[in-house]
Amino acid sequence: MVADAADASGKWSEIAFVDDKYPKMSASGDWPVIGRLSSMEGLQKYWGFVMVAIGDNRLRLKLQQDASKVGFSIACIIHPSAQIAKQVKIGEGSVVFANAVVNFGSSLGRSVIINTAATIDHDGVIGDGAHISPGVHLAGDVRIGEYAWVGVGATVINGINIGSGATVGAGAAVIRDVSAGQMVVGVPAMAISE
């Protein structure tokens, strides 16, 4: 999906993957796989930008930091059908997918995923490494902590804080703050124990 969004943006003339399944895996869709993660340090001579395209929030941010240390510039990818308001801050390594909306005054940290058709209303703050899944709707002034994951189709009312590393289940309706590391599900969303 990230490569598709990058291709649709028209900003990059060449797109390739690095994957530890290389050389057994030589392509991902229309794009070549050119090496393993261990070969990253040598590749910055030929490829100026990198985007870490994996779902694991903490690992995505860590690999982005590692790539930056070896000299890569970190890409930010916005699908052309996404709507980004003026005065929105988007951190390096973040991706905003097709038909997503990020409204005025919002801020996305580093390595954030705003997935397909998700909406972030005014003054939202999305922490580093967070993932906002497809079809999520965040009302105004919602704060999402670093590494948090908001599941498909969840809805969060105005002014809610979702703590670092928290998980909001698919379809949940969040009407109360969610503590760091907590998992909530349901309508209204309630904490569950594992």
C-alpha cells in the first residue's frame, strides 16, 4: 500500500523494497526487492529516501531511526486523494493513505500511519509511531499517544486522550480517556483484561 501511495503521488521516479526474504523474494507487486535489511547501510549511496512500510508501530519507528543514522532522508508519503488542511504538521516517515482527511491544526508525529478513509478532525495530535486504521473517525482535539493503535472503524469523541501503547478495538466507540497500554473494545469502549 505504501508503494502504491508513493507511486500515485508522482513524487518518486523509482520505488524499491528491502526485505529479509530477499533473494527468494525478488519483487513485491510491480516493484523490485533489492536487498535485505542488513544491506541498508550500503544502499543510501544509491537511494536518497527511505520509508519504513511495516505495521509494527515500535519496530517501524526504530527502523526509521536506524535508516536516518546511516544517512537516508526519511520520506513522507501522502496519497493524492488525501485531504490535508493548511497548518497541519506531518512528521518524517508518516504516510497518509487514500481518501483520508486531516483537518486544520492537527499534528502527526514521526512514522505515523493514517490509513484509508480515516478522518482526523481539528487540532488532533497523533504521537510518534501511532497507527490510525481504515475508516477511523477522530473528533476534534483528540490526542493519540505514541505507538497506540486505533482499530478499523473506531470512533473517538472530542477531547479524548488515548495513552501511549494503547489499543482501541475495531468498531469501538471511545467516550472516555484510555490509559497507556490499555486495550478497549465495544460500544461504548470498555477496558478488557488479557
